[in-house]
Amino acid sequence: MNHMEMFKQISSGSLGSLYLLYGPEEYTKEEALNQMIEKLDLGAYADLNYQIIDGTESTADEIIAASETLPFLSERRLVAVKNYTGLSAKKASDEDTMKKYLERVPESTCLVFYQRGTVDKKRMVYKAIQKHGETVEFARLNQKDLVKWTSRRFRSHHKQISNADLEYFLLQVGNDLEDIKNEVDKLVSYTGTGDHISRESIDKLIIPSLEFTVFQFIDAVSERQKGQALQQMEVLLEGGQSILGIISLIGRQLKIMMLSKAYEEMGFTLNQTKDKLSGKPHSLHPYSVQKGRQQSRNFTIEQLQYYFDQCVELDYRIKNGKIKDRLGLEVLVVKMCRKDPVVAGKI
């Protein structure tokens, strides 16, 4: 079951007795749990009919005891087991006990295993929940759904934002819904009674994401502004990004530039290129494609391929101790910023 089907089931009020909620999207996962609590109508004594258990420290017997407890002046109770060890890579000593119990969770209980991040689907507890209950993955929204979700969020506050500025905003913030919600709220508060979210407001309030800083870095490189490029490199390092991580990000952007340029040279329009690269296997943000297309115009396909190969080689040489990481990165940046870029040689 995906998260949209889960929300439909909650809305219908037909909640079962056993669930596993997992996946990287924490905001919608938490929202689903809250809606389950609300829909079950735990009565005037909701505090007694809703129990949270730390799955990293509790035994199977403790979880079972909580699940077997009868609801107090209510038809049902909800027990949320958070981050149960038996669903992770680490084996729980009493997994078998837990597995056998999951076959007979009482109808008066809604037992929810709530995992942060992913789960180990090979575990017997996972397979038992899959067989006797529902496993629900909360994946990151794709770009299309992310745009819709964010647009609705702005509209719920009676704010308008252009499609271009919405894409620009999402590129700066990233794809975590909790982060998006917080940044939307920040912009809403800043604009007050005004009904329009401007790019100026976004630039003033939003701290750029790592990916956006990489765009600024590549912008400087493509314009052969060595000083600006080295400054953006320092911003990335000060933000906690490793040198190998920066090399990987440069390589990724070079691939986007190569793809965008190749489609442009085949006669595809910008919108056609966005459509081509937004789906699998690339799944690229439309703004990433737009920037890649703009940045690629100062390079030939051969130069982009050469610099990508240089990133791969530099990664190898750093990992094998053949060059110091900081020096290697600086040399790469300087080489990419040369007024007369070459397609030969070695760092």
C-alpha cells in the first residue's frame, strides 16, 4: 500500500489492527499517524488509549502487553511502536515471539510499527506484518506531486506564487516536506497581508540548498570567473560538504549539462527537454534542466565529457593517496575556469 491509499483508508474509517509505516518522508508519515489517532476517536480518555513505545529498548513481551490492554471507555486503542529493532538491520533477540503474536492482534487494538527511514524487508517481523496487516511506504514525492503539494500549501495561506518562482523556491529548499512547510510558513509570515510571494522574498529569507549552491558554483565556472568559483567552493566546504562530495556534485551537474546540451543539439525545445529528463531514469528537477542547458552553452560536449572524466579520475587519485584532496579540487576548479579550456592532459 502506498501513502495515498493509506490516507484514503483512514478517511473511510476502516482501519485494521496492524500497520507498518516506513520510508524517508517523515512529514506525511507523522501526518498519517495523527490522522489515525483522530479517526479512531479514542474518547475522553485518549491519553489512556494511545500509547507510544520505544521499539529500540522494549521487548516483544512489553509490546504484546500494551497491545493486549483493553481500551478504556472507548471501542479501540492505538499502540505506536517507534523504531522497532526487529525491523532494522540489527536482529532482535525475541523476533520469533513478536512474529507469532502478529497473527492475532485483537480487533480492539490498532498496533502501528512506526519506523524512521527504511526497513529490512527480509526480517520475519516485516513479512508477518505484510501477511497479517498493511505495510505502507512513505516515499519522497516526485517533482510533479511536490509542486502540487507546495502550491496547495501556499494557496491555503491565500498566497500566490508564479510557476517559475515555485520551481526556484523548491530548488532552494529541497524535497523534504517538513522543510518545505517551515519555509512556506516563513515566507507567509514575512509577506503579511500581501498576497504574492516574490523571488526577492525567497532570496532574502531562504537559505540555499546544497544543490543550489552547486548551481552558483557551476555558473561561475561556466563564465570563467575563477575567483567566484573558488569562493562558492569555500561556501560548500563551510557548509559541511566533503571534498569528495563536492567532486561528486560537480560530476552530477556536468552529466546534467551534457544531457541538456545533447537534447538541445538534437533540436528539442527547453520544455521538451524538461519532459524527457523529468522521468526515469533521470528524474531531474525542471530547474536543474534549465540551468544545465544555460550553463552548457559555454562548453562543447567534448569539454563537458573531459571535465566529467577528470572528476572521476580525481576521485580515484584522492582515494588512493596520489594527490591531496584540497589541492586536487582547487586544480580542477582552476582548470575548468581557463579562458582557453583544453580537452587533454591530466590533473
